[in-house]
Amino acid sequence: MKTLAKNTRVLVIFFSLLAVLSLSSPLALGQPAQEGLDSLEKKALAGDPDAQLRLGQNLIRTKDSAKNAQGLQWIQKAAEQNLPEAQEELATIYFKGWPAPEDKALAFQWRLKAAEQGLADAQYQLAYAYENGLGAAKDPAQAFKWYLAAAEGEEFYYSPMIVAKAYKNGTGVAKNPAEAVKWWKILAERERDVAFYYLGRAYQTGEGVPKDEAEAIKYFHQGIAIGSALSLAALGEAYEKGLGVPVDLDKAAKCWKKAADSYLSGEDRLAREKNPATACD
């Protein structure tokens, strides 16, 4: 027991010293290592836009207002050299109002430059600006155009879902249920749980695909397997109305209760079952 207590004290002292050392390091204090900054500054002074951006990002993360201002200047230089990542960084600075004064119109202009060069994050943010009138007049068609560009690029998370819903509802583009289904299937391949719900609904109603209630149930089951409370609720409705499954009001009630519990708790444990077909038994 004495040996255990001694070893415990040694470990406590060791980790305490480690914590002190880490807190005293430049990086822990939000101050980049000077050697690294010196190297970046040499490259930045030589006109390297990537170095200018990285140097600027390091400087604006310090708690020194003078260095913040220098950082802004370096990012501006990189943006003026047409580096899209720097243009998006500058747009974010003007959009948030730090470390430069807020200017939504200027943020929009820089974001447009980055988006036109194919930077997916900028394309998504530009679409959001057009959708909500941030720095430019609201324009649903332009919003859709840039959401689509982002979805076809590298913004995999939000843009494809927005594009699918736009095609489904005709927002900023002509209504096209078949295109909506195409995008829901892309999202399903990426295991976005909501995609299985919408695919199930599409097959259930015949919107964009031939009506097939049995296929709808398959998609609801797939959604349930990865945590979709919406799919669970839709399965409950299917049991209530006999859509692709026999009418079973008891199963319908169990599905709805599980879906409600899952939604209210913010957890998906109720939907993660080895056999989704028995989720409501």
C-alpha cells in the first residue's frame, strides 16, 4: 500500500509539472513559436501568398492588438494575390467584425472572389449570403447556384441536403423531384440519416420515382439502423395506414413512442438495432 501511495504521489507530481510546462509554452499562451514565425515572415516578405496567409492567421490569434493588425495586413496581401483561402479568411474577418470592423458587403465581395475560384467553403458561405441577404440583395436563384457548386465540390455536409430540398420544393430552381431523389441517394451513400427518410417518402408517394411502398419500408429501416427518428415515425405511420406493411396499430404506437423518446432525448440509441424490422415489436 505504501508503494502504491508513493507511486501515486510521483505520478501527481509528474503530471503537475507537465501541466506547468505546457502552460508556459508559447503555443499554450496563444503565441506561435518565434522560430516558426521568423521562417514564415521570410517567405511572406518574399511574396509567398501561402506564407502570408499562415503568418497572418498566426498573428491574429495572439492577444496583441498590434500583431492582430499586422496579421490582417498579411492576410490582405495574400488575398490580393488571388489566394482563395486568404480571400475566404478575409471575408470571414469582415463578416464577423474582428480584427477589422464588420462590413458584410466587403465580406461578400471577397467571398465571391474565392467562390469563383472553386473554393467550396466560400461557395457555401456565398450561397448562404444570397439566401439571407447578407452583404447583397436576397437572390434565391443565385443561392441555389452556389449551393449546387459547393455540393458538386468538396462541401459534403450541408450543401447536398440544401440542394435536394431545393429541387424537392422548387426553391431557387424549378421543382424537380427526380433530381431531389438523386441527391438524397448521394446523401444516403454518405449515411446521412435524414436522406433515408426522404427516400422512403419519395417511394411511398411516387415523387421522383415509381411508387413502391415496399421499397419505402426498406429505406425507413435503413434510416432507423443509423439513428433516424424521422424514419421511425414514418414507419409508425406506415403501420397505421398499411403502407407497405400490414396494418398494426400496436406497432404504430410503439414506433411513435420510440421516435418521440429518441427525438426528445437527443439520442439515437432507440433506432440503433441489429434488426430494424423489429424496432417496433
